[in-house]
Amino acid sequence: MTEHVMKILIIGDGKVGKSSFVQRYVNGKFNSTYKTTVGADFSVKVLQWSDKEKVRLHLWDIAGQERFISMTRAYYKGALGCVVMFDVTSSSSFLRCLHWKQDLDNKAMLPNGDSIPCILLANKCDLSQWVVSTDSINKFSQANGFIAWMVTSVKDNKNIEEAMRRLVEEILSVQSSLDPLQPSSGGRVHPRLDSELNSSTGTRCC
């Protein structure tokens, strides 16, 4: 059994739902009580990717408050992928995604110098008062090197698993291309999941 170990960052402004996202993904639970992350929180999720492969995700939930930004270089070290999250009801959290992506690209990169795979998540899509258009998200995602973007709702458990599978798929593909000893199937995803991902990427859920 091959086991892939991946450090994945969860970044974005405070109160956009990062900690709730990790809690939902790892434990299948939603907690409506807001608790500020101090520095970074660490969680582990193990995926049975195929009959012969496991993926162990080390999820680093990075604090969104400005006073912690200076610490991100240490937290970003060794990361293979990243989730950048914003709140669809907060235009400032969307605008700040550019800062987060630039900070990430400056401090975390692949051995060949490329940016690490990064997915953009438009969270809280269960709320009706959207202030960011899907067109704006799409243009921003394409202009800033994200592998994809998805709408998510941690509360409704919308696209949580799908988003992470899309990111893991991309990481496996990138790692396979960087390491010729890796089996070429390492970056493949089950056909069923492939169809799920295609149908959910870049679509609004509400």
C-alpha cells in the first residue's frame, strides 16, 4: 500500500469559515459557534484513494487576522497544496484573496519553482445575500493561477469533499510529473468522482 502524505494549507480572512470547513471535512460536524484561530490549528484526514493508495492529509488552518501574517512563512513550509477561502457575503474577504494568494506564492513553491496547487472556495453559498458575482470569481480564479474554484457551504455540507478531492487529484498529478518514479496513475481520480467534480466546479449552489 502506497501512502502519500500531503501538507495542505487553509487560508483566507477571519470569519470566512476555514475552521468550520476543516471540522466538517475531518469530523463530519458543523459548529455554528465562532472561535478565533490563534496562529494555526492542525488536523489529519486519511483517504483511501484507491485499492493500492492512501492519502494522509495534514491540514493547517491558518489564522486570518493581520497580526499573524508575519508568521505564515513558517506555517507554509513544505506545503503541497492550498485552499484559499472567502465569504460570498463579504466583498472585503474576496478582495483579500489576492493578498493571500500573493503571500502564498512568495513563501511556498514546488521544487521546480512553480506555485503549489491552490483551489479557491466561495463559502457560505447557503446565504442569499451574495455580494460577489460568479463572473468576478471566475475571472479572478483564472487570472491568479487557481486550479479551479467552487462554491461551498460548510453548514449544508456542499462541495466540501468534492473540493478537497479536486485539490488532492491535482497534487497527485503534479507530484507524479515532478517525480518520474511515481506511478503515472498517482494523479488519476475515479471516473465517478471525475464526473462529480466536473459538474460541481465553478457552479453556484443556491
